[in-house]
Amino acid sequence: MDSKQSLANKIYYETNAEAWRNGRELTPEVSEWSVLTAEPGGVDYIEANLGGKTALWVQPKLAARDRVMLYVHGGGYVGGSIWTHRKMVGHLAKAVGCYALIVSYDYSFQSKFPRQIEQVVAALEWLAEQGIGPEHTIGAGDSAGAGLIVAAAMKLCDAGRPLPAALFSISGWHDLSASGLSYEANREKDAFFQKATVDMLASQVLGGADARNPLASPIFADLKGLPPICLQAGEDETLLDDSRVLADRAKAAGVEVRLEVFPEMLHSFQMMAGRAPEADDAIERFAQWVRPKLGLTGAAAARLESREVA
């Protein structure tokens, strides 16, 4: 059963759906989104320049500085930013015990597919140039950002370049053709992400490109060679099948996959970190899964756990 606190996410999407129907456009800065998340505490935020765009270092106290989560925010290519996701990524980084870098990329009105993927690839390469090895890097994102991080890993894989140690997808938008059966199955539960809305958002970023292009929609890709991937999605969201189908295709390609579907939750419910138990549980589940993949085991993990108790 969903908690009382988790209803904030549902109300947020219902409010935005109503505004959308009344003709109010979504803007690059959807400041109300960040209100869902509690301040993580004990985290510093430092701006950086990456490829001419502002990125944001997320630095939990005493976390492993040489383990980094590259985080790509969601927002349908029309909203979201390093600032709307700052607090949630703080919770994620604290739970894992690593630093994080939230990166910016072009919105759909600035450039079209595949420019955004190229920017995420460049960010991963930039981290390597800073001395953070791929084996100490996590690629993570939510919604559109999750689709971008998977596509970026595909590009690196195809080029024979080193890959991150793991990938993390929160309510990933992995099918810009919106072919999932969950669009109909969850139509009455998910007020905002109706198929017509998703089709419109996809058309804006694709700019005429084929929605079934494997880089635009990784569910149609050959995923062989990708690193382990953890996918989390809400049971009630219309994008649920994006995660389910990607998980099936990745498993068929020999990729290590962990798929977690959370009952009665909606899109990117992890944004309620620090306020809703479902969000905190999801984040901790991911942290436990990914720590060993970053080498945060044994004495290193014990030090992290002792800091959490303190």
C-alpha cells in the first residue's frame, strides 16, 4: 500500500496534467519538482563547467571521492535541470557512498536527437580525463535521462571504449515510439504520461528521426556488451513497459539485469527521497546492489555503514 507521504508525487503529476490541458507549457525549470525532495544534509554542491554547460558536483561528507555517479536528469527534454534533481541525487550519492556529477544537456528546443546522447558521451569521457576510471563510474538517470545514459553506454560499447561499472535507470524512457502495453493498462492511473503527451514530447526531440532508432529507443537495440543495469519503475506508471522490455532484451543479450517494480508508485517516485518511505527504500536497494560493483565492499563498506550510524 502506498504511504500518505507518497501521494505528493501523484498530486504533482495530476496538477501538471491539468496545467498542460489548459495550455500552459512546461518550461526548462520546473521548480516545483524539487519541492518533493527533502534536503539530504551533509552534502556539498559545487558548480563546474563541462562542455560549455553548467554541471553540478554532489559531494557527501567523507564519501569515496574516486567513485562517481554521472547523473542525467529527466524532464522529457523540455524540463528538469541539475537544480530540480540536486537533492535526490544527494540522497543517492549518500546512500552509495560516492560523489556524483549531475550534467546538463540540450533541451529539444535547443537541438535534436542525437545531440543529447553525444553530450552525455562527452561527459563520461570528461570524467575519465579527470582520473575517474570507468570501473569507478556509475551511469544513472531518470526518465529521458535514463534513456540517454543507456544510449551513451551503447555508443561507447560500439566504439570499443571502456564502459561504466554499472547503469541505473529510474522510470526510464527507453521507447520513444511509445509501443508499451502499459500505456493502456495504466492509462487511468497515470494522469500526466498519457500516450498523446509522450508522442508529442518524443516528436519534439526527434525532429523527424525514426522513433525506433536503437539509440532513441534502446528497447530495439542489440544490448550485448552493456554493463550490469538496475532498473526501477512504478507499477502504476504508463512507462512501466519501457523498463520491463529493456530488462528482457538486456537479459537475452547476456547482460546482468535487476528489475524492481514498486507497487502503486508512479513515474520517478524516488524524487520523494527523504519524505516518502518508498523512495528511501528504492534508493537503499540500489545502493546495496551497486556498492560491490564500485569496489565498495569489505572495509570500505564498513566505513560507510559506520558513518551512517554516526
